[in-house]
Amino acid sequence: MLEVLKQIDFTPFYLTLKLAFTTTVILFFVGLPLAYFLAYSKFKFKSAIEAVVALPLVLPPSVLGFYLLLILSKNGFLGKFWEELFGHQLAFHYEGIVLASVIFSFPFMVHPLLSGFRSVNKTLIEASYTLGKSKIQTLFRVILPNMKPAIMTGITLSFAHTVGEFGVVLMVGGSIEGETKVVSIAIYDAVEKLDYTTAHVYAGILFGISFFVLLVLYMLNKKFEVGQ
């Protein structure tokens, strides 16, 4: 077993965890204000925004990946703009799979946060306003502390979902060593080469990481419930 592990390239794991961490951080800071807006605003077309956010849940990864590839390639409007700024297109580069992952995992962050905002007792919010607290103060001192399980769920599901991504990342990033070849793609490549030993190792470690992330989520949520 040790001999097998010595022959395994662990770069895909580094790329996978780096991608998952980067994606989760971006999703949190983008998803939090959006979820707050959707929960408390009276915007007329709010339902349309919610539908757009939920699209990655129902669209096949190949469909989403195809259109992202067109947009992020050197002929796409975003890819062309990026190439003019940084000298390379977004497609088949790490930055491209980060953007694709953010879009593909968006509902996994926004939906738990949205549920969390809506679950906070309105009496607490009104009491905060009555005491002279601003919306920002109420958000950080009243709302967010009372929706910790939702925050943890959004962060954990976004991270875990990104770790397991395959279709969209393959379409947008391909399988470039050290750049876009994450673990899920490394497993696919190993199976295509009939290298089942490597595939078993990659799949087993990925299974363990996913299980550990979800276990931490449930343990933390249980702790928050007991604390309340």
C-alpha cells in the first residue's frame, strides 16, 4: 500500500482543496448579501432572481459547462476581456474553473443562507430596531448569530459540492496537469487508462474527505442546536 501511495501524484488533491476553498470564500461574500436581499426586500422580480440562482440545480453540467466555455474562451466576451487584461483566456485555466465552480455551486450557498434569514424571529429584528440599532448592527448582532446552522450548512455544502465537481470543471478547464486537473478528473483519466489502482486511491481519499466534511457539519449543527 505504501508503495502505491508513493507513486500517486497528490497535486490534484491540492488543486481540488484550493478550488473548493477559493470558491467557498467567494460564494459566502457574494451569497450573503444576495440572500439577505432576497429574504427581506420587496423587489417585484425577486422570484426571477431566485429562479436564476436555482438554475444550476436543474441544468445538466454539460449544458452549463458548454455555455460557460463559450463565454470564457478567447472569443467569448468575458474571456476576451480577461485575455486583454492578463494575457490568457479564462477557459482551460485555474481562474476559469473558479468562476465556473462559483456559478455551479451558487444555490448550495444561497439557499441555506436564504432559509436562515427567513427563519430568524422577526420579533428579535423589530426589537433591535426599536432599541435604535441600524440595519447593519442588527444584521451582525442579531440576525447572523441566530442563523449559525444555516451559515455552516451553506459553507460546508458549497465546499463539499466543489470538491466533487466533474462535468462543469471538465468542460471549462479540461484536464491540464497542475492547472485544472482536480481529483474527480484524475479519477476519470485513471479509469480511462484502466489504472484502477490509482482510481481506487483517488476515489477512496475523496470519499473520506467528503464524509469528514459532512460529519463536521452535522456535529457543529447539533452543537448549535444544543447551545440554543
